[in-house]
Amino acid sequence: LNVSRSYLQSDSNVKKISGHITKKVADRLADIFKKDRESFEKKWDDLKLFIEYGMITEEKFFEKVSKFALVKNTAGKYFTLEEYDKIIKENQTDKDKSLIHLYTTDPVAQHTYVTKATDKGYDVLVLDGQLDTHLINTLESKEPSSKFVRVDSDVIEKLIRKDESHTSKLTQAQADDIAQVFRSQVADTDKARFHVRSESLDENDLPMVITQSEFMRRMKDMAQFGGGYSFYGEMPDSFDLVLNTNHKLVMELAGDLDKEHADELKKNSAGIDKTKVEIDFMEKEHSKKKPEEVPSVEKDDLERLRGELKQLEDKRKSLLEGFGNEHKTVRQLIDLAMLANNMLKGEALSAFVKRSISLL
């Protein structure tokens, strides 16, 4: 490019040259794709970083290249974006009419989640490139009804939401209690926060799986490249431990909890319900008056009730934690989920091995 320095100092002239180069590159790539797609596919993994960067930063480049830009699935097959959408449209459109693209960033580390998806008949993309997170943000902005979801961001039933569900074999109270039992055995750290929730999944699914919010994980991935996402990079990772209330082992634990503490739990529940009703009544009555119009004795009664409620809830929490401490199966199921997610290391891994031997 024989161009004078003074010419390049003009932003408009630089844009003209950049646009000219972009068009030439896009046209050349399109020509290679049309004439020898097989060769183009073999070179794609080497070309994709450059192409994706252009798609993210140059609108005109995106318009031209998006017609032949490729994606690869876990079977090693390549597709254009349009081809792939047609292939997954029937099976991977959710109840809200959004087309869901499932993907993995590491087929080996996320093998369990990939297998669950493929067993259900879904196709999974491999998006392990440096700019893939940025690219899928760009693709979603172009087509709001098209979404990308990593296979470990939720349980398989919720990755692509359909009008189907499994009836829980536990009552809501049982599910809440057994979830609290498991939560009592998981410790947060400076780098990770854990939340336990119960779900009524297929009885043949795993008893517990660990998932990470697509939004939060994606924001943390973006934070690695700086920009306006650094705030997310400083936050601890957040994980959901999803408990399958229809799995045999979880149901057995819930049954043992009832056998050992049914009377205590029933009495505690009655006390909590009664106290909540009284608190709700008083709060509604107080809301009808100005703060200064509420008699001190009524304010004191309300605070007393709130204190009693906390004591009852703490007592239940302590009981459930004690149950979790006594039953090795609880910690074993948690560690198995951690192990499947490559999160069990050091002392925790040693304890798991020792416990596994004792349970054999």
C-alpha cells in the first residue's frame, strides 16, 4: 500500500482503506468457500480467530462473512450459521419460540453435560475459541430470537424449555427440607458461592448436578478481556447445586429424615406457620397507621414474634444440619457432583476417596 503518511492521518481515509481491505478479504474468503469448501473447513480452525474478530468489529465484514462463517459441533461436523439453524430448528426451539444453540467450551471437562444433551437428541456446538463469547453476543444481538446456552448452565430440562415436566415424588415441604440438609454441608469460599435448589427431574437423571448461570459466567468470561465488564471479574463464581427430588437416593434420604425427625419437624412447622400468621396480621394492622400512631406495646409484640420466628427457623436449620452431618450419603452425593464438574481437589478429594472406601 503506497500511501502517504499525511493521507493516513485522516480518520476518514483510514476508514476507506480499512473498508477496502475488509471487502477484499471477505470476497477472497467467499471465493475459497464456494470453490473448495472441504479445504475451507480444514483451514477453518486456523482462520476463525481472524474472521470472528472482523465479524465483531466490522459491520460490513459481518454482513459478507456471516453467509459462510462456520460452526463445528461435537461430532466434528462443520455448518454455516444458516445451515445449522435449519438443522436444529425443529428440536431446539423452546416454548417461547426461541432457537436455542447449545454449546460446550470444553467437550472433555463438560462431557457429562454434553452426553445428557445428545442423549436427549440435541446437537451441541464446540465454542472454545478466544473470541467465541464475544461472537455469540454479536449473533444474539442480530437475532433476538436466537440464543446460545452452555450445556452446564442448567439442568437439561431447562436448557431448552418445553411444555413438559416431571411430577415430584416429594411434597414441597420435603423438597425444601432435604435441600436445606444438602445446603448445610456446602461451605462458601471467597472465590465461590453455592446455592442449593430442588427440582423434580427424571428419576434416571443424576441425583445432583452443578450448574452455573449462563449470564454470570458469560459476563465473567468477558471480564477477562477488560472493558466495562471488570466488575464481574471481581465477583466470586456462583454455582447452583440442583437436587433431583425424584432420584431414589434423594427420596431415601427424605424418607430417613421423616422417620427420624417427623414429630419434631411437624411441631416446628406448626410453630413457624402460626407465628408467620400472627406477624402478617400485625404488620397489616400497623400499615394502616402512621408509625407514631402504633403503640409501643404493639411494636414490642411484633419484635418479639419476629424473634420467636427466627428461633424456630434456626432450630429447624440446626436439626437439618445435624441430619446431614450424620448421613455420609449427603456429602457423598455433593462430592460426586463436584467431581463430575472438576471442582473436587486437595483435602476434599482425599476425604471423598476415604469416605468412598468406607461406604463400599
